[in-house]
Amino acid sequence: MPATPPTTSSMRLATRLHRGSPSRHMFAACSATFWDERQQVRCSSGPTQNLIPPVVVHDRAPSRCEVQTPIDIRYRGFEVRQTPPNSTGFAHLVALKILERFDLSELGYLSADTLHLLVEAKKLAFAVRERYASDPRRRPVPVDELLDERFIDALIARIDRKRAASIDLREAWQAASSVTTARRHAGNTTYFCTIDGEGNAVSAIQSLNNAFGSAVTLGGTGVLLNNRMTCWHLDADHPNALAADTRVRQTMNAPIVLRDGRISTCPICLASRHQ
């Protein structure tokens, strides 16, 4: 997750990964043709033609990859970098900012007091996520304010060290109604981290959301379409409201931890609703 353009070393790392792939020839062909007009026409045939509404060429034409600057905090001497919105990676940083105020080592590993704080911090972070997570192209996400010490102070003031809080995430945004239902929780997320001998790192995540995603393949490619749009909200005033030409908020985040400017580790990214 570089904050600056890729260096020669990071490009060499990508080349090694590419050369080591048994599907490198397919990758080279797809990278050159996947979004050109002929490929889009081919992908728009078959099952996607029969969708309601159908997926057609111009629906995918505006799609572009983005190189973004990560968001980050300092945590007990480490620099923790996270994926910016429309990812909800900022919720992870909010939870860490809360926990940094407590001496967890003194409370004891996996003690009741430690677990209580971990759970309460996560509840508050998820409430913040529900209130603010959106597509920043449409609605700015005030990441700097959410990670500000004064905001963290206000969250910590809500923690009762002796009692578990009852936080209804629906109340975090005026009981907003979501397309997502409670019946499907099994996720289908793949995360990996690779660090080479020169200290270059790749923290990568990809998800179909639920098992087999939407259960629809893209034309004759065999590529499954995800169903992450089930995470929309139907309240028009909600930050994550269903709207045209808007990206749904998504839980995928690829953290990297540095110390003294060097890669320290890539934390394991939890899957599904636990992100």
C-alpha cells in the first residue's frame, strides 16, 4: 500500500509474482483486452444479457482502477496504514485509537477486562462505520475528524468498564433500512500478504461477498460477479444510500504495519461481517 508511486523494487516484486503464476499468459492477454470494446461485447453475451436489468457494455465502460493514498495512524510506536473509503478500513483505525488509551498488557492477555475493552471498542467503531461510511465521490467521509483525539475521547467516554453496551447499528443512522438481511453471513473473501527479502510488501484482498457471489458468471469468462450491492441502504438520506453512479461501501481492507519507516507486518484481515 505505497503512499508514493511504485519503486523499481516494488515493480520487480510484482514481476516475480507474475512470472510465478501458472496463468501468466492468460493474465497478459486479459490485462490488454479485458475492457476493450470487443471483450466487453463478448462479456455482455450469455447470462448477463438475461439479468434484470441486463448488464450492458456502457455499464462497465467508466470502470477504472485507482491508485490511492492510504489512511494511517500511529499506534504504540507503529504506523498502521489502511485502505481509504469507499472501504470501511477507517473503522479498524478508530478501534485501535480507542484501545491505545488502555494498558492492555496490565489487564492480561485474553482476560475478561481485556476482552471487554476489545468488544466495546469494536462496537463503537462499527457504529462510526454505520454513520459515516460512503462513497467519497458522492459524500465526503471525514476521516481526519473521525481519527481526531477529541472524537476518540467522546467515544471512550461511552465505555462502561463494568457493563456491556447495547448498540443497535440501525440506530446509528435513524433506524436506516438495509438491503442486507440476517439470513446470509457466510463470506467468501480471499486475503494474502507477501513480503520479499528487500522489504517490499503486497497486502491484497478480493471478495465476492457471499459464497459464489451473485452466482452469475461474466459471459464465457468463468469470472463470478460479486453481490456486494446487497450492502446498500434504502434510506435516501443514509451515507450508504442506493443511488445511480455511486459505489457501495465495502468492508474489504488491506492493512500494512510499519515501524521506523520499514514494513513490520501485514495483519491478518478477517473475512465477512467481522472486517
